[in-house]
Amino acid sequence: MDKRYYMSSLAAYPSLRSPQAALNAVRQHWGIENKLHWVLDVCFGDDQSRIRKGNAPMNIAMIKKTVLNALRLVKKDYPRVSLKRMRKLAGWDSGFMDAVLTAKF
């Protein structure tokens, strides 16, 4: 059995005093990390981005998240194709790009 230790400021969050509540909070945090941030890094190379000035980082982040959501909608029709490959496919095939752009949110 593995043991994991976490640093926390539980005094600031009285609702997280029980071990189960703290465990759920940690899992929820890492769930967000794994579902969004990791996918953005793998599919869009987010960690390699050099966009840092003005409003550009926020604008590009919004565009990337919108595209990711559109690709996830289309992925239901293409379950065996990765999101990264779907992004490339949209650049190569105008028919596929039309399918992504016309996906209903």
C-alpha cells in the first residue's frame, strides 16, 4: 500500500477537515490537471508557447480551449483518432475541418 503526503492549509478550509473530504479535493484537483492542462500541453504544445505579452496569452488560451471542446464533440464520431491527430487532420482535410467548425456546442 502506498502512502502519499500532502501539504495543506486545512485551517482555512474547515469543510476539508475529514480525510475523505481532503482526498476528494486532491483527486478533483488532479482530475482537472489531467483532463485539461495535460491535454492542452500534449495536443497544442502549451508548455512550449512563447506568447507572453499583453492580452495574447489569454486570447490564445481561449482559442485553444474552444478548439479542444470542438474536437471533443467531433471525437464521438471518431473514437479511435487521438485529439492531436484530429487537430492535424483538420489542417489537412477541409471536409474534416468543416465538421469541426460546424460541431454544435
